[in-house]
Amino acid sequence: MSQFDEVSVVKKANVYFDGKCVSHTVLFPNGTRKTIGVIFPSSLSFQTAAPEIMEIIGGVCRVRQAGESEWTTYQAGDSFKVPGDSRFDIETVEMLDYVCHFG
Amino acid sequence: MSQFDEVSVVKKANVYFDGKCVSHTVLFPNGTRKTIGVIFPSSLSFQTAAPEIMEIIGGVCRVRQAGESEWTTYQAGDSFKVPGDSRFDIETVEMLDYVCHFG
């Protein structure tokens, strides 16, 4: 599925890391929330509050979760879970499109 | 209204001008389409195919439409119309949030 249907979308973007990450928030009728966004080529460290699932829609990234020494490569069609109150390092060398699922 | 309700949203972003402009497409039940996006600080020249209305949601920009010599400043709450098959120059010195209305 290339789109979400019957949702609400917040007009104003979420911008992180000086614009290296830009997302828009999508609200679902059941009360859950996702963000759809892009990450520009960069090496970033994201903090999580709530647990989340990162789904890669386009591009490739390398990810290292808190406490791990190895990096794992993810590409379009892949997902990875991140616990709440944690962090992950992510490296991209091309534009990454993602959906971040919460709750 | 800070959000659009009962819409579809395309997961993958539209990226223009080497990432200076990033938007997501929102589809309405009546068949119309809008994009919600950001423009990073830059000086860009947009081409229009269809007529559009640019609505500024956050930030400030200066705009010069095709055939005009004067620049006009727009900020949050303002809109401007652009004819089809035309172009406009836009300058931003801070992050701009916009909604582009088509059809």
C-alpha cells in the first residue's frame, strides 16, 4: 500500500536535526499515530520515548540499536523495532523514506 | 484548522531542488489533491503545470511571480495564487511550512 486512507494529517511538518529529518504526522481513527518522513544523507542518533517500528519505504540505511555493536542494513520493505526510552544510530547515504509506527 | 481530516496521504515524499523542498501528497474524497510541505532557507524558482494556491502555514517568504518585478512578502495565514503554465520565484530565510492547493 502506497498510501494511508481515511486518516487525518497534520499540516505542519516535524523537523529534526537541523532539517536532516522531516516528517508529517498521520492520525488514525483508532487513536494511533504514525509519522511519514524522509531522512537526508546523514549520520544521526534518535532517542525514543514510546516504542516504535520504523518501516523503510524507500532507500537504504544502516542502523545500530542501543547496546549493540553491529550495524544492520535495512532497505525498502524492511522494518525494525525500537524499544521505548532507548535510542538508535542511523546512517544514510541516500534519501530515506520511512513510516514510523507508534503504539 | 491545523490538520486535514478524512483524507488519504501518500507515504513517499516529493523531494525537489536537492531536498530544499519536501512535501507529502494529500488526496481528498472529492478527487482533489493538495501537498503539505516545507521549504528550507533558499532561493528557488518553481514551475507550475496546473494553477495552484500556496497557503503559508508557518514562516515567511518573499515571492515574485512571472512577469512581475516586485517581490511580495507572505507569512503564516497568507495565500497567493499562481496561474497554470507559469512560474514563481520564492526566497526563504527560515523554514517555511506550506499547503499547496490544486484544482
